[in-house]
Amino acid sequence: MSSQQDDTVEQSDATESQHSQQPKFKLRLSRSKMNSILALCAIFISAASFYATYMQAKAAQEQVTAAERQLYAETWPWLQVSYSDYDIEAERSHMTVKVKNSGTGPALIKSMQFEYQDTQYDTLVALLNDCCNLDAYRTALKELQADNGDINYLKQFGWYVTSNPNNSLLADGNDLVLFSMVRSKFNNNLWEKIGEIAHDIEVNTCYCSLLKQCYTVNKASEVKKVANCSNSTQ
């Protein structure tokens, strides 16, 4: 019995001796491999840092773009040219051609051109002189007024008012009268002649906002953005 126990102990010792003699596995990396791993880690960290910086810059740019769009929307002018031949409040025939700023910011009118029967004019007065002899009407009134200063012929016979819109600053919500004339017996023929052609006159306007954003607009109120107003209405 004792001999068997001794044999068992010897076998156990032999087994432990074999286990202790087995070589232990150790992970060893060469210096070049270690440098490669460190380089890859550095590249990964740099890429992650670059991506984070890119996303921050993109978000900041989007905020700036949104702010610019908001600013443009708050300062966007929109010009409209209108014609009417009756004053509802005064209940009388009163011809008026005016340009109104229906936008949200002031408009600097750079140029306004008028076209009738394929002929372009820099002012509405020049067009009316060519088609309707507006100067002759003005001259006749002035001569009457000069002959008799006791009577205000300009008021009695229907004087007209004109304005040159070029280089005018028009605030949002405001309008500028380009031509205005009250109908009378003295100017009835002139009135009818202008009224006949009024709807056939094309108007092209170039104007800029305070942020130097420039636009063109026609009689139909169709707006087009342009780089500047140099020859843009031609």
C-alpha cells in the first residue's frame, strides 16, 4: 500500500516537472513593428481630430450662411411700377405713374429705362415728349401764365409733375411719383393720348440694396439678380 502511494506521488511530481519545463509563450514585437503601430495610432488620432475640426467649421459656416440669408431677407428691396388714371379719394381723373418699394429694405435706384415701340428712353418725360408733345403743352401753359399773372393757369388747366428716379434712395414702403397730371378740359387731348399708350410702355429698372446686392425688375415685377447695374437694363 505504501509502495503504491509512493508511485502516485512520483508520477505527480513528474507531471508537475513536465509542466514546469514547458516553455511559456511571450508576445515580443520588434522595434519596427512597434513604430508602425504607434504611427497608425497617430494617424487615427489625427484623422479623428481633423474630422471634429471639420464638423465644427462646417457648423460655424452654416450659422454664418443662415445669418447672411436672414440679413439679406431683412434688407431686400422690391420695386414695382404702377399706373393709375383716377384718384378715388378725390373722386377725379388724376393720372399717376409711380414706383413703389414693396420690399423689406431701402432701394438705391441706379437706372430706369422706358421703352415704347422698340425705342428706348432714359426718362419718362423724354418718351412723352416724343409721342405726345408734352413740351408743347408745358410751353403753352407757361405762355398763358406769363400773359396773365392774376390767374393760376397751371392749376386751372392741369399742370403736371415729373421726377427723375435715377440715384434716388427709396425706403421700404415708400413710393416715388414719376409722372402726375390732373385731367382738365385744356389737357383732355393730351390726357387721352397718354392714356392710350400707357399700358404699352415697358419699364426696366436696376437698383441695389444697402448690402450692394443688385437686381433688375420689369413692368411685370419680375426680379432678376445681377452683378451690378452697368448696362443691365439694356
